[in-house]
Amino acid sequence: MAANAIRIRVRLAVGDSRMAASDDPLFLGIRGPCGREFRLDLKKGRSRRRGQVDLYVLGSPDDSDTNIAHPEFNDPAAPPIATDSVSSVYLRKGFEPIPNVRAIGEMDDRLEIIEATVEIDTELGPATVQFSRKGPIWLGLVAGLRFELPRVDVP
């Protein structure tokens, strides 16, 4: 039975290597006919710090579990995403301008992901669709800006 997404949970484990953390924006991409990108930015507190595990919850602005900044622009239910139409998901690193930087190579703020999991909840219940990948996976100009998460079977 086809169902629409009402909440998306993204769990990221950031590496503890030197230069593993980043202040640059990170986006979750949903591929398929109803796909789009969501910015992963916590409403409160710092995220993507070395050795830290972050949990981003994208949902309705009225959902008490939603913890991302600007939920009104990152609500997976508006417009609806039919979970059976989701072909894949990815994480993409963006860039924030750094004052007084002259060369593009100097802007390479890298991010090391040890593990990433995306769970899509529907009105039928929690975690009906899940994607996951283990690393370490580096994101940045020298390592690439995007990586795919394969779908995993939910018991």
C-alpha cells in the first residue's frame, strides 16, 4: 500500500579525525518523481562536530519531534512524498562563504561521515523505508560532494 512520508529521521555519526567536522550546509536528497532536497540544520545547538552523533528530525512545524531549523521549508509532508516512489537518497555537502578567502581550494571544509541512516516514517507507522551506509566517507572538494545511501530491508 502506498503511503506518504510524514517524518524523516537522519542519523549521522561524524568521524573524529583531524578536519572531520564542518560548518558547511548539508542536504538530504530524495530521488524519485516526488523528490527534493532538505537542509539538515538543527534548530538549536551545533551539529557535525568531531566524534558527535547527530539526529535530525524533519517533520511538520507542529510536530514536537521536529528539531531542524526552518521546518516550514523542510516538511516532508508538504508537498507529499509517496514513499513507494522514492528511488534513492543521498547526502550532499554545500559551501558557506568564508570571509577573506581568495582561492577555491582554501574553501575546502571537509566532513567525515562514519555512518549515515535515513528512516522515512509514514502515516502507516515508523521506519517503513530505510537507507543506510557505513564509512568512513569524506565529503569536500578533494573527496566529492555527494554520496548515495542504499536502501535496506526493514524487518
